[in-house]
Amino acid sequence: MGGTGTVGAEAARELTDRGHGVRVLSRHAEAYPVDLSTGEGLARALDGVDVVVDAANGSKKVLLEGTERLLRAELDAGVKHHVGVSIVGIDRVGGPYYKLKLAQEAAIRGGGVPWTIVRATQFHPFLAQAFTKSAKLGILPSVSAPLQPVDPREVGRALADTAEAEPSLEITQFAGPEVVSARELARRWRAATGSHAVPVRLPATRALRAGALTNPGAWKGSVTFDAWLAS
């Protein structure tokens, strides 16, 4: 689910390469269009499916109500494993979106389908897009909070590994190989792209400064932000 998005597409590609029969589900999918906000297309898309990797994203109507709708359809279809995609640190950082993701996790845990939740840190492309957008205004955010960005291709492989395993009924965490301040990541992006955007110091919450969006003990990828920028 969400198989045309950043990490969903990587998981679908990896599972296909491993020889599995994969259905890419999203509103824009050609073969199996699914609308989580209404449930349209779910029954057909899940018929005969063993495992669902849910990488969908969006509003409350999709993330919470859509997840609940998806889980009910999975129960009807006899799905054996629901793999949810979440974010490292959502239980330590406030904000409406992270609270919504926590509610989504609770729905998965109570949805009746055997599950595993994989929390990942921020994706390299997400940071690059944020820096690019800001640089168009001539500035570059400089924040002292530590981050641990990860390559979505590696997250896709971690999701494929999880999908192939038995449901753990646990939350696992996947992170990038190094913890680096957001300020340093912005500096590296500026150097790699030749941007002339002016760094502007911005404040961070106490939780962010304390590393709430990182987990040095997590299952780690190997592609650094520098390596991703150079690829």
C-alpha cells in the first residue's frame, strides 16, 4: 500500500527482485488502484494476499481512518502479516503529524492482523528536498538538532526482510549509519550542490536537541548522506 511513494516503491521493487508476487496499491496504480479514504478497490487488491506492507501517507482520513479500513479488509481477506511503516522518535517529539502516526501504530496493534512496525529515520531525499525548497528563497536552515538520515533504498530492503519474516508483534527501528547535526547536513548539501543560500540559525525544541529523532542502537543502513548526494 502506497507502493508508488518514496519508500513503498523501493519495498515493492526489492520484493519483486526477490521473486515474490507483488501488487502495487495506490490511488494512481494502474493494475490495482486503491483509495484508502473510501476503501474503493481494497477487496479486489487484497484477494489472495499474504502480506501487506503499508507505506501509505497523507491526512488523518488516510493514515488513521484509512489504516483502520485497510486492516478490516485484511481480516476479511485472511492477510497473515501487516507491516506498518512509521518514524523513529514519534513518541518523543510532539506535533500533530507525529501524534497521528502514534494513533496509526495503535490501530495496527489493535487491528487483529498479526503485525510488525518498522520505524525509520528521515530519508535522505526528504532532507535534500527541504534544503532545495529553502534555498530557492535564498536561505538555508541551520539547526543544531542531531539527525540520522537514511537511504530509502535501504529502508525498502529492511521492509522486504520484515515482510519475509514472521510477524514479531513488535516495533523495530531502522536508521542511517551516522548521527549528524541538521546544521552540518545543510552545510554538506550546500557544498555538494554549490548553493549560495545563506545559512540561517533556527531554534530547535529540547526533544530535538536531545536527539529524539535518532537511535544509535537501531538496525542501521550503510549509505551516508554524503554518499547519497554523490550518487
